[in-house]
Amino acid sequence: MKKRSTSVRVKHFVFVVSYGNFRRRPKMRKNTHLLPALILVVLVAGCHGMQQQETTQATAASTVTNEAPLFKTTLWNGETLTGPVEWKGSRVEVAGKAVGISEIKSIEAAVPAAGAASLGAQSLPKGYRPLDDAAFRLYRKRAETAAAQYRGTDAVFCLDKGEDLLRKDSSSVYRYHALFYILKDAARKHANISLSFTEGRSRARVLFARTISPDGKSRWALPGAFKVSVPPQAPQFFDKRSRVLSGQVPGADVGMFVEYAYEYEDYKPEIKDFFFPGYYFQQDFPVLDSVIDIYIPSGKRLNYVTRNMPEETREPLRLERHGYEGYRWQMHNVPPLEPEPFMPARTDVNPSLHTSLYFDWAKFMAPTGAFQRERVKVTPEIAKRAKNITAGKATDDQKVAAIYYWIERNIHYLSIKASLSSGWAGHPASETLANGYGDCTDVANLMSSLCRAVGIDAYPAIIRTNDSGTAVTEIPNPDANHAIALVFPGGKGRFIDPTTSNYRYPYLRADDHGVKAVIYMKGEILDVPVPPPEDNMRESTQEMVILPDGSADIVENNAYNGPYEASVRGYWRSVPPEYHARVMQQYLQQRVPGAKLTGFDLGDIEDLGKQLRMQIKYRIPLVGTRVKDLFIFTLSGFQRHFPEAVLSKRKFDIEMETTRCYSTTVHLTLPKGFDLAGVPDGLAINGKHLFFRASVEKSADGRSIVIKQLFKRLTRKVPAADYAAYRENAARIAAWTDPRIVLRESPGTADNEEALR
Amino acid sequence: MNNPHRRISPALICVALVLVLGCICQAEEVIVLNSGAQYRCRVERIDDGKIHFVAGGEHITADLSNVERIEFERTREFDGIETAEGLSRKSTLFAEALAVKTADLKAEFPQAGYVILKDDTVIRVSEMNASGTGSYTVERTRVWKILEQRGADVAMQSIRFFPMLQRPEVLFGITVGPDGAVARISDAAIKDEAVYPEHPDYDYLHRLRFTLKNPVPGATLFLKTRITGKATLRVPLVVDRTFWHSEPAVRQSVRIEAAPGNLALVDVATTGKIDRPDGKDFWVVRDAPQVFWESLMPPVASFAPRLLAVYPKASWKELPAALAGSSTSITPTPRAAVTDKAPEEIYNRVRRNIRLVNVPQDALPLPPAKPAKVLEKGYGTALEKALVLKALLTGQGYDASVALAASRGQGPFIEQVARLKGLDAAVVILHLKDGGVQWLQCDQTKRGFGELAADIQGSKALNLRTGQIVTVPVRPCEDEHIQRQAQVAIAADGSAVVTEHYALTGHEAGRFRFIADLSDDDAHKWAASFVGNNLPGTDLIKFSHSAFEDCNRRETLDFVYRVPNLARKSGKFLIARLPNAKYSPVEVGRSTRQWGLFWKGYESEGLKMTLRAPSGYSIYALPEGLVRKEAGWELDAGFTSEDDGAVVVFHENWRRTILQAARDAYSVYREALISRGRLRNEMIVFERKEP
């Protein structure tokens, strides 16, 4: 597993969409640098004392004033005008200048820019100023001890300190202070600072940043070292409001320390009390001091839950400051997280804190539920389309399936996020219908709306996919990265995921299995079940005829269902038919060098409602090893692999997306002139997590055998405590499924021997 | 307490939310309120601190102070035409494309996800001014018909540009659905973003991304874009068009328009067959076939028609000065930085101490930073690192120069047209005091002295000192070699202890240097996966390796591991296979191929495995070996027995010493690789001796 850096904090969610998911990405609270005490005149902003900030923000966030609000008007030619706006007819008057509507690109409430302000280091908030020499020396000593203790670590994270403050006007600020000790080249990346924020809602500022060389000299980042840009996204994503403040601390090298602090401010929150600070206390390298302080106005209560934290660190220290109540959680000398293959998401094993101002899920769900309710309403366009799609379908299940396939085929994945409501609840179903594109929230709305149009109850459901950690549902918290739908064909609830292109109804995407689903419109939290292995299956029968010259003709028939079917179908649909045989030929070459495809039938892969079946015919010129009178071979494509079981011991559980089943039957016809001299005995394993049945049956005349295996991975999680037994079973299954089948030449068959040479 | 719409009256919100669904694509504006609510609607007026808008036919009024922003749709050509018929009446562009039936195209192009019906580019160039700057516009009109769902991604397009020099625009983006419905591109799906925002010093290149609506099979997509820009020798307009694609194209054209005198400022070269129907400045390619990818395939540009046009015209000798810019010398010598060091020591200093900013040179409209500045910053691009290395070497009295290389993967180097674009790798040519020449590529932290990326070996490069085109050497096999040796001790129960040693050079060594970044614990886990992935149940006993951070000329890996079931008993026989030796010749899966063979760098591998049977067993019989020797490759592999049959030794030596070969060489090459794979998979049979 790749290493990655530093502290992941959860706070304001942003919606980063990637391949079918909208992702609430925890903002990275990380490196930033230094403002040297003396040079630091200009770099950052509003680090006035708290009182002063409150005043400033109260003004910025005030909702009604007697003065006309100021707007920044941007024209298509790039010109910007700031001032009050009057708009009559086809003309708009901005700051006293009249412009045509067609010339205007946007009109935005005027807001403070990111990174503006000028304060000296002494004005920085306490705890977010450069460390003094004595404190630094102390850290240096501790860091050197940790480096010796954790051999090969690329860095020691000396200080990892954050502070979240909710102001009385419901704006909030987060400050962060870090000190790293760089031990390897790879850790120089910690000198890169990158802070995401949302234009018009939030801003980020570097307070100071510096490198400290072994001789104790500091090199400070200059104000121009950091710049705000519009960050790039993958082609499917359009979050035009996202911004990034980024830059590098100069001079970072092995043996040096990097220290920085920054500030992130939500100056214009959409919803009061939407304040969900969180913290992760462990990294890939040792952390000496990891601390988070959270301040909320006196009189408010903080709801919180911790995960994986030692018992003595779960309850906060209570703090108090200027009419605010504070909570502090801290961990010290945290060892590095040592990743293992197929481990749970890091967020599930990392000591972490999650908080909320909500104690009542119903209150928390209300805003999003309201947005969703409006977005799934049935408009005339929706009703017309639903009627058209479901024409001739008699049952609810048939109707839901028809709608599901229509969305799979006609809605291109594209995520456009422009506001809290579009981020969290998507766009209206009718808008997605008209555009022909949308992301998971959009298609969940569209699915729900189209179902409702034909009288089937349906709701968007918000989840965190099982490859990205377990959603926080212990307290009211917007922890999610994907949207699916809960539909009720025939009155019976069923989850379906319309953010797919290749699934057969009613199978559910594998990364949705076993998660919590929040149904905001219903005010419910439900469990999405993990289907049985038989719902994610490949069933294969192979006819293998070995000829006297040592070659073999094989006819393989495979049938698929569930996520397995979708992945196979998706691959073949993604390439032109011309490639199909080529790809299969290459695949066979991987199985057995020299194998030659003689026939390949995929059926109608474009018919999403039809089970995917595949027939492969191929010839292997020499199926095994011929030595003296022996002919020894194995079975291609028969072996089970267990990459999750490569380690002798594990600390973490194994976690997979879902269960799986393989059923394989090989009918083997032996060549004339050879007798069966050795085949494995049957094997039966009935483990807690693995089920296996294998058998070899000989025909009465000894000329053919039937080899069967039925493999099931019964669970998607294997606790570390069960690993030894799991690994032993896996090794036995792997060995059995790579059998040595030994044939021996019958006496007096020189012809055959000749043929084999 | 928790009212999300607290800044707008509840009644108003109720009305507005009810209406939001009604105001869909016909509406022109998007309003976002401070509460995060978002509406598509039409604004009527703003006055007296109120905003009045229409959503779904209903009139709504809100306090202006509750508005976060209003976003407008840009007016574009053909706005207001709501039917396919209307568009066809307006322009032949639509009429011709919409007359083509999807079914006919599917019959003609059964392999296509989409078809490029038209791709016309018109370039207009101006006179150069006295300061050597000219201006241009590039208008491109494209029409696609989507035939299959897999072709829908063609709706997503982008244009890269330098904001300081260029302005891209989407003039129109229209989708005509299979049912004739017309949909226009939305400004919500057009985004101008930085490509390299993480490096403020290098954040110049932008990308305008956009997506057309309703990209479903049967839809016809029309897109017209324009780029207006300024051109200089340093940042010229370069149009490098290869006319064959992964999907078929019915018609493509490029026209260059300029006053005759100005045309002389454009340098043009073509390869392959391109029609020039009405004069020398108009190129047309019709019915370009669909190119199917195959393994070991040469770049498409090596066999497809290609047009390369550069404005303003330059000579190779002019480019180094243009690259350096007027204010930056590329040869300052911070002599004090290093004293009396050997070239390798200097190289390692630059490799290690200057972080690579992975921004290609042609993403920068400015000259490279001075070496002294790069040394001070501690980071730089590949070219800037090379310039530092060259300066330090020169400071030590060595003769060194910098060259920019064009990787071979881009296709044949067209020497007739001088341009910096595509010269994406920087190397230093060091003339040693013994008369030898050493090529150095110091971009990556983990590239050792003298190692060169495989894709620039054998490529063409521009020497920035001489302005001449030179050829980057191909490193010999021994410098790009992997040697494996294993001792396998098989126990009577079929388990085995394997002691394995790897010796690696060149990019084979580079593949493993990431281990330097791992902690000891992570490295051990990686090693366990490396040896155990294909041998379930394997326990790694010991793992060690050379100091990869030093980028040694020869790196080593050593493993000791125990495999539980390497050999299986069958009666009196014990049947084993070589551990972790499976070789799958997937690159030669097909029995025939369409194109010639193309490789990056040479290849060389040696393998020797010694299997010792348990006491009481000896080899029953050995499979036959093989020897293949051709002009560009050779293979020698086989089994021998020692120690009265108690020991079996497998050896294999493989070398490839060519970079490309004709298609007819494929069958022999394929047979060699299949034989190699087959031999490595052979069963080794030991027989229990009778007491």
C-alpha cells in the first residue's frame, strides 16, 4: 500500500465526485509554513484576536442591512465591476454602469479574498506562532528518539495540532500547526502545502511556514510562495467554486524540520450549526503530539464519538475562553500506522474523533430531506418519460427494472456541483432528464422520481461506500460519499444503485454492500445487506479433450451474476467488437503459453437484462509435461488465488467489498493409450469464512474424469483473530486448485509415445 | 434553531422550492441563495434591494441580501433554434450531418463507438510585429455521431492554453438527440482550471473543460471552438495533427489563412497521404480508418498521415536562444557550489538535492530559472535540473551541454520543422576527460548516474549549445539487465526453502528503488507479497536489499522464503515447478498483427534456478531445452541435472537488442516468447529411489 501523508481532518464537507460517487472529502489539514517573525508582514490574514474576528464576521454574515448589498459582477470579457446592482428589462446597472444581460457571466455577493491581511507574527493566535527555541529543541530530541525507534520511517510528525472554533454568528475557523522531521527524500513532500476551500464561502491562509536546518537556522517562506488557483478535476467533475491555496516551503531536505501553520475559515455557512469537526490522530509515521481543540459558544452542547482511541483519551479536557466552551482531545507518541493488504479503510482503524452540534437525527436530516423532497417531485416531463419507459410492463419489478436500465443507458455520468443543495441533494430530476447527464445524487433523484411517477414509492439514500470506511452514524453527521435509491416495488423495500452502466437488475453495486443508508426524506437509517456469495458468482463448465499428440481442445461455458457479471460485461462493452477475440486470445496466453482461441461467443452483451454468458473454445498445443512414460498437466484457469493472505500474520482484519462464489466443473477426456496414474483426493473445507468442496470422479471405463470445485467466500470481513485459520484454508484451496494430474502410458503403446514426441 | 432557510422568508422558500422543478433547461440563470438553495430560473429585475425572478411560470421575490450569486448562460451562435429542422435550415453543417442515418453508420463502422463526421480547422495568422510577436486564431468545428454507449465520452472535451497568451472559447456546443431534440452546452459544464496549481512558480497552463449534453447513441454532437493567441519563437502556435484515431473519421481538414507574405512565417511538414485539393495551404484527409491498438505497437504517428505546422517559423539554431529568453543565461556557473568533485558526485548532488517539479517544459511559457536560483529554491523542472547539472560540471572544468529530447513514443521526429514542443526530456551530454561521452538524465530522484529513461533511448534531441539535432544513445544490455539466481531446497513433504538473489541494472533497478521510501516494516510486507502472491501460504523468512537511495549502478534484492506446496507427491513421484518463474507471453497473444513491433530500450534477463530434491529422490527425466537466435533477440534455456540427479539446474538467458522490427518478424518473435513461457512452466519430476 502506498504511503500517504498526514492528518486527515473532517470538517466542512466538500463534494468531490469520482466515478459514480459524490464524496464528502475530509479536508486535508496539513503543511503550511512559516512566516518568519520578521518577514512575516504580509502573508496572512485576519488573525486578529477572537473578539475582533467575531465582529468582522458578524458583519460579513449579517443577513439584512439597510444598505444595498454589494455585488461583484463579472462580464464575459473578463471585466469585473463591484457595487450595488439594479436590473430592469434587458439592462443591468452595476456600480453606476449599464451593461447588457448577455454580457454578464455572473453576479456574486462581494466577499473578502483569500489570503488577504497583514499582521506581524506577534499578532498570530497563541499556539499558532512559530515554536520558540526551547520548544523546538525539545521536539528535536524527541524526534530523534522516535526515528531510532521506528526504523526506516520517512518522517517524524512532531506536532499535529488543530483548533476548531464556531463563532456566535455560526461562521467558523480552523487553525492548524505542524512540525515535521524529514528523514527520507519521500518526506520532502511534507513541504508542499495545499489548502482547499470554496469560493464565496470559505478561504484559507498560511500563517507562517519555515524549514529549520540541522544547525538551527530557519528559512522562511515568503508571501509570494502561496497562490490561489482553480484546481484541476477529472473530466467528469465540475466544481467551479473549488479553489486551492498552494505552495512549497523552500529548502526542505533530509535532516531538516518543516514547521507551518494555517487558517481555514468558513465565513458564510449555509446552515446554522452545520459544524462537524473531526480529527484523525495517526499517520504513516510516528506522531509525537496530536491535539485537537474545539470551541463552541457557551450554552451550546457538543455531541461526539471516538473510534479506536485508548480509553484514557476518549473524554476531552474542558477549556474555556471568552464566552466559548472548549474541548480538547489529545494523543501522544502515536506509533505509525503500518498498512496491510486488504485492510479496512484507514479511517476505520485510525484513532479518530467525530463531533456534531446535533443530538437529534430528525433535526439534522430536515434540511437535506427538504432539498431531496423537492428534487424528486414528479413533473409533467418526468411523468411522460416514466410512462414511456414502463409501457407494457405489468409488474412493479418490471417497471423498476425498465427505469433502471433506461438510466443506465441514457444518463451519462457527470457531476456538477455549485452549491450546498446541489452538492448534497443533487439537481432536480427533471433537470437531469433534460441534460442527459448527472452524478450519483442526480440519478438517485431521477430514479426515485421516475418510480414515483408510476406509483412506486422511492427515495434517495445517502451512503458511504464500503471501500471508504464506515460512515459515522453514531451521532448526527453528514458522513457519506455516494447516493443510491431505496425503491418499493410491490411495497417491498430494495436498494438499487443507478450510478452504474452494466448491472443487471436487481443486483447492487459491490461497494454498496453492508453499509448504512441514510434516508433523509424518511428520517431513517437502514442497513444495506450483504448478499450471499451466490449473488456474485461465476459458474463455469469446461469440456477438455486431450488428444494423443498432447494437445487439448477445451470448450468453456461461463455464466455470471451480480457485481462479477457487471465487471465482466462492463469490460467487454467498453471495447469494440474487433477487440473481443484479441483480448481473449491475450488472456488465454496468460493462462497457458501457446493457447489458441478457436471460438468465442459473448452473446448479446448490450442486453443488460439478460444474464451474461460466455463461451470460449481454445486449443492448447501441448497441455503438460511429457517425460518418459509420464504425461503431467494441470488445469488452466482453475486455481484460486488469495492475495489477501500473503502475510504470515496480520494486525488488521481483512476487508473485501463483498462475498463471492465460483462453481467450476471440468469434464476431462483422457487420450488414448494413457491411463490415469494420479489425481488429488477430494477436499472439503467448511470454514467460518471460506467454504470449499472439491471432488474427482472417474468414469467406469477410466477414460474420463470429472473435476469439480465449489468455492465460496462467505463473508466480506475476516477478523484478524480468524486469520491463521483463514490463511491455512486458503493455502489448501490454492494447492488443490492447482492439481497435478498424472497420466501414464499404457504398456505397448509406442504409437502414442511417438505422437507425443 | 436549525432552519436552513433562515435568511429568506419561509413562505417564499416554500413557493420557490415548489417551483424549482418547473424551471429547467429553458431557464437562463442559476440563483444560489446564502442558504445553499439553488434555482434555475429567469431573473426579471433587481431593484430596491429585491430580486424578482420567474421559476416555472411563477413570480418570486426575495431579499437581495439573501443571494449568494447569479450565474448566466452565455449567448452563442444558433441560440433560439429549438429543432433539428431549424438548425438544418440555418446551416449546411447541420443539414449534412443530420442527414446521415445512425443505422447506416453502424453498418459501415460496426466497430465504432462514435464516428467523426467532420473535423475542420481554420488557422488565421497575422504579420509578426517588430518584437517578434504575431497573433492568430484557430477555429475548429467538429461533428460526432455517437453509435454506442462506449462512445459517449466524446462529449467531454478540453482545450489547454496559457491565459497570459491565449483565449479559448466555445462558440457553440449543440447536441441533436436521436429524437431530434436540441440541447445546448451549459456554462455550468464549462470550467477553466489550472493544470499545475500545486507549483505556484510553474502555474501557467490552464485547461478549459466542457461537456456536451445528452450524449446517447444516435445523438449528433456539434462543437465549434476558437483560440485567439499571440505567438513568439518561445511560445509558437504548433498544430501537430495525426489524422488516424481510435475511431473512424469521415473528413478532417486544416486550412491556414494568411496574407501570402505572412504564410512564409509558417513552417509546415506532412507525412503519409494527405490531399491538398485547392492549394498548398489546405489539407484534407477523408475516410481515416479506425486504428485498433495492439501490444508492442509503434506510435500511430509513425504510420498515419500527419501535419505539423508551426508559427512563427524558426530554425533549430534559433531555438536555444528563444528558450533561454532575453534575460536568462542558461550557462551561469555557480562554481563555488561544488569543488573538486567527480561528475558522479555532482550528478548525485543534483539528483538528490533538487526536487523535481514534474511540469513539462512545454507547459511553461517562460524561460527556465537560472541555475543559481534553482539551487537556492531546491526544486526545478527537468530542464532546470539539467541546467544546474551542466553548470556545476562546467564549473568543475568539464565540457558539458544540455539537450532536449523528444521521446520515441511521440512518433517519428520531423526534423524539417523546428519547434520546442514535444522536446519533453532534458539530458546533459558530458564529454569526459578521457574522450568518452556520458549522457546524464538527472530529473528523477531515483535515477542513477548514466541511466536514461527507456523512452528517450534512441530518440532525437536538440543540443542547446550547438542547435544541432543529435541522437540519444541506447544503453547496452548489460546496463539494462536483471539477473536472478535461486537455490531451491525441496523437503520430502513437498515444501521448499527458496534462497533467491536479484542483481539489477538500469531501469530494471529503477523499478525497485521505491523500496527506499518504505519503512522496514512496509518493505518486509512488500517482499512477502512479491514472493508469496502466486504461491499461497508462503512465509517470507528473510529480506534484504542494497541501499536504493544511493542509486547504485547494480542493485540487489535477496529473499529467503518457504513455500508449503512447491512439490506434490503422486505415488513414488514428487512433481515440482520453478517457484515464481511463470512467464506469460501476453504481448504476443495474437497469432498475427497489423503493425510492426516497437520497443522502448533494450531488454536483458538471466535466470538460474537450482532445485535440490529431498534425500532419496532423483530426477526422473528432464524436459528438453531450447535455443533461439535471431537478428534482434536471442534465447537460450534448458534443464540439466547434477549430483546424480539429485539436483536440477534451470538456466535461461534472454536478450533483445533492437528497438523496432517489421511485422513479418512477429511470428518468430512470438514463437520464442511462447517457448520461453512454456519451458518455465514445465513440471520437474523426481522419483523416489528404491531402498
